[in-house]
Amino acid sequence: MGSTKEISLTLDGQAVEVPAVWTLMQALEHFKIKTPVICFHDATTPEGICRQCVVEVEGRRTLLPACVTPVGDGMVVHSASERVVRARRTILEMLNASIDLSQAPELQEQMATYNADPERFPQAERRGAEVLDDNPFYVRDYEKCILCWRCVQACGDDLQFTYALSLGGRGHDTHIATFFDAPMPETTCVFCGNCVAVCPTGALKGKTEFFLEQGMDYDQIRLEKRETRRKQTAKGGADHD
């Protein structure tokens, strides 16, 4: 692995050597040990928010998020212990109980892999939100948002540096928001599409894809987009009168 200093650890019973600057996620990926993720994305900075990539390290009291935990010499890591599997399953069941995951194929695959029970928390309060259709390029359906933070990172320091998106509310009412809940065209958004590209659940979706799912054809979609632009242009002119 080059001249970088290496350390020794054990991954699922396999003694390995890896660069000391790696995270556990990098080590697991290098040795083809699949680790599920939700908030992690190659284009954004790992934050360890979702805890879906947790692993068990002998001698540590809590499970550790592999995406932000540096490797350590002599570590003994278990990526699929009973404790790890139970934690991952519970996270999926809790998300499914409160959020619409119907358009999140990666999470649906994880639900099947970990035998998650979709009915485990029948009394959970579902997250409700209106679909926000305020620009010609994409819609925001926060009933499907899992607060993974990817879109905020893509809009901010990791990709676009426009900072149009952030968090609003507290507790169960926490949600992705614009400053002062302004419509997207009135923010610093440049409609680059990076936020849509990293969204794992369909909470952010391009207009064409969204309208096709509603049964519209391309001619209807073009007319709809044209009407949206016309209304926004008229509103912008009225605001400056």
C-alpha cells in the first residue's frame, strides 16, 4: 500500500494491514466487506449522522460509525455481529415507521437484507409535508426526507458553496429548509442539481421525472414548466414595482 505507515487490525476474523490514515469504512471497503450506509456519500464529507454503518469494536462500550472512525492498531472489528445487525435493523424500522421510503431503493434493499419489520412501530407519528413546487427544475417532497444531510452538504462546502439549504425546526419537526422558508428562486440556489443527485429517497426530484410519474407526457411537462417560469417571472416583476 505504498510508503504510508500501516497498522494491523482484525476485520471479521481476518488479520489485515491498512494505512494508519484510513477510516474503518475504507478498510472494510478495501477488503470487500459490504457496509450499509444512509448519510454517507462519496461526494460529501462523512458526518456519522445516520449510524447505519456502525460496527462493533472489542473493548469499546458503544458501536462506532465506520465512516468517521479512524483505524487503530490492534483493533478487533466485527461488522456483522448480532448487536450490529440489531442496531441496523432498528434504524431502518424507525425510519420506515415515520417516513415514506417507497422511492428509496437502497433502503428498501437494506430492509430486506436485515429482515426489518415494516410494522414494528405502528403508533409512530408519520412525517407530513406538502410537496413544494416553486421552481422550474425540481420539486421538494419532504415526506420522503430522512434528514441524511447530503443535500445540505452538496449545496454548501462540499460542492456548490451556495448555502441555500439548511435545517429548520427542532425535534420531530426538524426539516430541511431555506432561510426564512423562502421559495427556492428567492434563495442563493443556482439550480445546479447537486442536491437532487445525492438525495437517496426521492425527497428531491427533477421536474421531468416527477411529472412523468404523475402520468403526464413530455408536451404536458413542457407546458407546465413554461407556465411555472411565466408565473415566477410575473411575480418577480410585481415584487420590483
